Amino acid sequence: MAEKLTHIRIVGAGLIGTSIGLALKGVGVKVSIRDSDRRAEDLARDLLEDRDGENTSVEQLCIIATPPDSIADVISKELSRNSGLRVMDISSIKTKPLLDVSKTCLDPAFFAATHPMAGREVSGPESARGDLFIGRPWVLISEGVDPSLLAHVKEVIAHCGGALMIRSAADHDRAVAQVSHLPQILSSLLASSLNRAHQEDLELAGSGLRDTTRLADSNPELWGQILGGNADALRPLLISLQNDLSTIVAGLDDNAVAQELIASGRQGRARIPGKHGGQSREYFLVAVVIDDKPGQLAAIIESCAQIQVNIEDLQIEHTPGQETGLITLSFAPQDGQKVMSHLQEQGWKVHPSR
């Protein structure tokens, strides 16, 4: 039976690597984190309170959180400092990294290919969250992995709150081509078409365009590696989509064709079990009308701190020149009524939100 994890090393101080570090730090695991980008490394180390120099005790597990094309190079470098290296990765494709790793000096049994199905539209350690993986599927390719390494990988996933799913590399790559990589391509294609639009037309853009192009803000270098590395799974999906586009182009004058497309889209969307299968977070929302003057937000936060409740999220709506604005605060359900009563007693204009 593998000993419990007490020390892990993370190579890659981006959103995912730093978020894993925060989750593990929260349960008392020592985390060392490194990155080729000194700015990202310094920020992540401060967040994780990683005060060690390079001469630290050897970690039990190394988590590689870099783009997929870098995994083999990182392993070669890490082997020079730790001959007993045990590795798990978190990249978005699995077949190509497994092939790349097989060409290194690392025993394949000491490499566990994994993929947490979680992320945000913003990147970097500044966007990291320790709760990013709670309830989210976390795929593990377990075939051929050393049992002690497998136990540590499962421990990481459990500490992060992920929902373990065992898949083969081929099954994983086929699935993410459909649910992750194809949406990225479509979002980027739509956003790219805006480069040909008149600027005055874009001034009419609403939430629909912003929602459907959100993924287009993704990192080009990273996604170039992901899409190129999963081309075999993506190509038939794109050809099928190309045929669907040809059908709608040919039949666009026929209302029935358009109706069938919209109806089929609604039907397909209804099959989605949730955002990557994740658990929804339910908050009690409190809307507070504020005056347009300095210090209002700080005063509300201080009021909430007085009764020791945590603001889980907030949203500000304010039109420049308008004398009032609206702050919507999100609280744990059990804190909602307590907060409303307290803020009302302090004179705030409080309203329950929809």
C-alpha cells in the first residue's frame, strides 16, 4: 500500500497547475511549483507559500501541467534531478503524450496520463482556484500504471474533489474532440469572421455573440498543440459539420430546414448532463442598491465581515453618470437571510434577487 502523499512537485504554474497546488495545500500536502515563466512561478509560489529553494526533499509525485508538446522534455529534465521520478500529467490529449513519453528514459509504468475536465476562460496563476475541480470529471488512463503511482494519482484527484473516470486514451481523445475541441474550433471560427465585419455593425453585439465567442480568447500556442495532437479524432467531426453547413446553406430559404436545425440543436443541448458533468453551485443572491460615490463596495464588504459571512461572488451593474448602481452578492444558502437582515438594519437598500 502506497504511503500517503506529503510532498508533490508541480511543473507548470498556469491555471490548472496552480489550482491543483491550492487544492492540495488546503489539505496539508507540501507543494513545490516551478515554471519557465519567472513571473508565473513567483506568483504561484507566493500563493502556495512555497518558500523552498531547489535543494528540497525529493517529492513523491511530479505533476506536469505544461502544454502537451513539452511533457517529454520536462520528464527528461526532471529525471536528472530525481532518478525515482513518478509522473502524472493533466494535458487535454492522451494518445500523443503517451507515445512521446514512451520515447524517454522514464519507465512507462511510472507515467499516469490524466485530464481534469475543468478550466476557465481566463488563464495563468492569477486565475487559479482551489475549488476548480470539485465535482468535475477527471479522466485517468490506468492501464499499465504502477499500483503505488496509481494510488497517489487517485489521492490527488480525491483531494481536489474530482470525479474519477477511468478511460482508455483512444476513448478519451474521441470524447474530448466532441465536447471540448470542436466547440473551441467553432468559437474561434465565429470570432475570426468578425475580423471581416464592419465596426459599426459590431456595436450592435449582444450577449449571444459574446457567449458563443468566449472560448475564442484561448491561448493560441496551447490550442495549436491540442488540436494538432487530436487531429485524427477531430477530422470526422469537422467533415460531418461541413456536411451539415452545406445542408443549411442549400436550404436556408426553406423555413422548415431552419426550424429543423433549431429543433435538432435544442434536442442535442438537452442531452448535456451539466457543465462537464460538474455539480452546480446554488447561492442565495442579494441585490443592494448603492449610491455612486467612493467607498460603497468596501463598506458593504465590511458589513458582511461584521457577521462573519463569506461573499462567494459579486456582480456590479452601473451606468456611467447614473446616481445609483446595483451590487448583487452571492452567499451560501444558509447565510442569505442573515445577511439581508443585517444589511437592512445598517440602512442598506436590500432586495432579494431572482
